[in-house]
Amino acid sequence: MDAFFATIADPVLFATVLRVMTPLLLAGLGVLISDRAGVLNIGMEGMMLVGALTGVLVSAYTGNAWLGFLAALILCGFVGWIMALVVNGLGAHLIITGIALNMAAAAGTTLALFFATGDKGMSGALKSEVLPNVRIPFVADIPVLGPLVSGHHILTYLALLSVPLVSILLLRTPFGLRLRAVGMDPKSAASAGIRVKRVQAAALVLSGIFGGAAGAYLSMGYVSWFASNMTAGRGFIAIAVEVMGMGSAWGALAASLILAVAETAAITMQSLGLPHELMQMIPYVVPIVVLTVYVSRRRARQLV
């Protein structure tokens, strides 16, 4: 028990929570944008895989981490556009298209990894680059506050900055108004002169860009390599982040923080000798419990 409290009191734990939270928040914001346009991005898991591999391969062959990151954003944005084309242009079912994208990405990234490295497991043979951590001047020297605020990965700061930006985009801009109108009632939006398919395509492209950022973080910040299916269901957890966040960017931040704390607690308790099978369930059980409580309370209020 003493070891448990000593571990909880470790300031490094806060950095671990932020590290776990970053890909969930980035992907959750991407899902939020698509969902508000009425085209829920079920393919987020696949987009993250594509972004993770692209970042590693491009950074390895160019020697520049930022080019790898930019390539991940561009390619995943293009994947979002392809998804919009298949759904709106060819009339494919949105959910089936997302599932197909996930399956294709899982197989395609493994195949591309094999062609690039001769290994189907991970990219250890490639010397890929990583994006840096950021030391904030002056703040880093402040006792207690400095280690908490400074020294985190640059994409962690980008993810946190994206929260108010996405909130402003959705609530305070003409594009956000059109996007929300399309998501609420496409027919009414179309009758008002809004090009529904174009707005939904833009939403899926933006969603893909966020998915690319989340995937690139996994392979260029969370670790420094790509492994087959390394997303480990985070794209699906991002959907839970969006649902738990009640359709707002700030809610997505709170939800991703809750899930990050749950996953960090699972890792911490596993290191203390508790059954790892039980601990690995925690990040998946928490959203189920939270959503069950929320739905129960909402139904109770409706009955009053």
C-alpha cells in the first residue's frame, strides 16, 4: 500500500497522463468535427494507423520529423476526402465504409511496413525521427509548476491548443454554423442553400487531419517507431471521447482526461503486481460506466 501511494504522489505521473491523453484528444476532436456534420468517422482507427506509418516512413527517408508529420496530415486528410467521395459520391453506407477503411488500413500498413523494412512487426530497422519536447522559458524554472507545465511533447501542447480553436470553429464561425446545420437537418440546410456534401467532405478531411496528427504522435512522440496495429483501439476510444464529451470540444478534453487517468491508473496498478488482464479492462470499462450513468440520469430527468 505504501508503494501505491508513493507511486500516486510521483510528479512524473502527471506527464504520463498527458502523454496518454494526447492521441485520444486529437482523435476525439476529429471525430467531433465529423459527427457534428452528420458523418461520424468510424474510420478514425484506420486513419491513425496511416498517419503513424506515414510519419515514420517519411521522416526516416527525409531525415526531417516535421516533413513526416506534415505528410501524415496531408495523407490522412486525403483519406478523409476519399471516404467522403465513397459515401456521398458513390452512395456507400457510412458505417460500412468506416469499417472497411479500418480493415484496409490494418492490412495495408502492415504490407507497406514489410515493403519498406522487410519486417511485418515493427519499423526498428528504420532510423525514423521524432518530434521534440518543448521547454517553456522562465516557466520551466518555477518550482513545482515548472515540471507540471513545461517539458511536454509539442503535440501535447498542440492538442490542448486545438480545444479552444475547434470550439471557436464550431460555434463562432460561418463554416461551423453550416457544419452544425448540416448535422442537425441536411434537407433543411440544403433548402437554405448550403452545399451539404461539400460541408461533409470538408468535415471528414478535417477529421482525417486530426487523425493523422494523433497517429503521428503515437509513432513520433509516444514511442519512436511504428508497429502493426499499434493504435490498439484508440480510434474507437476516440468515438467514446466524443460521446462522453456531449458534442463539445471542452467536453472532449474532459473525457480524454478521464480516460487517460483510467489508463494511467491501470498501468500503475499493473506495475504493483495486480492482474494485468483486469487492469487492461479499465480504459474500456470507464466509458461504458460513464455513458450508462449519463443515460440513466437523462432518462430520470425526462420522467420527472
